[in-house]
Amino acid sequence: MNSQLKYGKISLRPLEPEDIDLLYLWENSLEIWEVSNTRKPFSKHILAQYLIESAKDIYETKQLRLIIQNEKLEPVGAIDLFDFDPYHLRAGVGVLIHKNSDRNKGYAPDALQALSNYAIEVLGLKQLFANIASDNTNSIKLFEKSGFVQVGVKKEWLKTSVGWKDEILFQKFLF
């Protein structure tokens, strides 16, 4: 495996066809719909098409999803590059550790570091960015500890069932 896809307690790997049940569980979890801007459930058919598309090159799809595996090579979450812009050398990043029991074990910071290494060493990116709801304190702490800096606030950017939330824009310069 590519050394840029390992860091600390985790390794990152591409999606595999056998991940469909895992993706079905994760993508249809109401708990994460708000942070992923999901509005409807995903069928296994749609996810199977997504798995086929995921085999395409990041330069074609402008996105990349990798599975985060723990030391036992068990999937604990996913990390994404999105809005990949090879001209401006930047991409957005999102991370999910699905089970509460797998959170706060260092998997997410290790995954962000592995992805940062890959982004600079393989893709040649200059920067990563993340958009985080202002009340998502755990994610804010994670990204700040991982070298991301708050650079802006989008006021009343996210509509929720209880009103509007601000969204914070974070950036990390890789070089």
C-alpha cells in the first residue's frame, strides 16, 4: 500500500464492491445527513453506480472517497476529497468516523494527516479546505488540531429543522 495512505493507527484504502452494505448503512444514517447535506435515502442501486464511478480517476470525477481502516484493517469511517481543483491546487475534505465507540481514538486526525500527505505528495495540492457547521464543536476541534485555520464564516448558511446555522470555512496550507 502507498505509504502516503498510512499514518499512525490507520490506513486508507479505495472503495471496494463489498463496501456496498457499509455505504448503505453510513449514507442512510440520519445522524450524519445534516453534516453531509443529504436530503434523501440512497438505494443500493445508486450506491453500486457510485462504486463503479469511484474507480475513475480523481482528475475526471473531481472527488475521491477512501475508507479509513483501524490497525485490524476494520473499516471505521471514510474520508473524502471533493471539489478537487487541479488548476488552483486545492480540494475540500470531509471525514466520518461512524460509530461513537470508534470516535476519540485518534482515527480521524490520523486520517486527515494521511490524506494531507497524499494530497501534497501525490496530487501536488497547495491547500485543503473544510466547511463545518458552527455548532459542530467536535469537528472544529479536530480540524484545528490538524492544522486547519478558520478563515471565514458564512452567516445563516445552513437551514436546519430548528432554524439557521452559520458555517465556518477552514483552510490548511500544505506548503
